[in-house]
Amino acid sequence: MTDYPVTSERIDKYLGLTAKALEKASIIGNPGSDSYTKAKDILEMVKAYYSDAQHFLSEGRGDDAFAAVNYAHGWIDCGVRLGYLDGKGDWQLFTLSS
């Protein structure tokens, strides 16, 4: 097995992509609705994992930072794919349904 270290540049790239996704995505639904509540929960998870990634990176824990930012993006991508969040048709940041 070959080791491929996760560079800080690669982590920064994915932190940037997830930051763009957070800026772009918006909640679908009306406040108080079940879908709105689910969307807020999803965004809270995204922000928590994103924050974890930054924390791990600041501690020099690159592998953990890379894992956390990928979880963050997975959560937001899932929210868009399931229709709780609006990804504004951006197929480069999100996996959109056809």
C-alpha cells in the first residue's frame, strides 16, 4: 500500500469548496415546517464538521482535517440532493438530481 499524504493545499482546496457550498446553499421550505427543521439540522452538522476541520488543521492533524471537511461537504451535498437545501443548480459544488 502506498501512502499519499494529505497536503495542507489539498485540505485548503476542500475547505474552500465547502465554504462556497455553504454560501450558495439555502434552506427550502417555510420556517416551522418539518423540511425546514431538517435543513437547519443538516446545516448545523455541516458547520460543525467544517469547524472541526479547521481546528484539526490548526493542530497539524491533516488527516483528521481532511476527513472532517469531506464529512461536511457530504452533509451539505446530501441536503441538496434530498431537496432540503437549494444548491442553485451548481453541479460543480453539489450532486444534483436529474
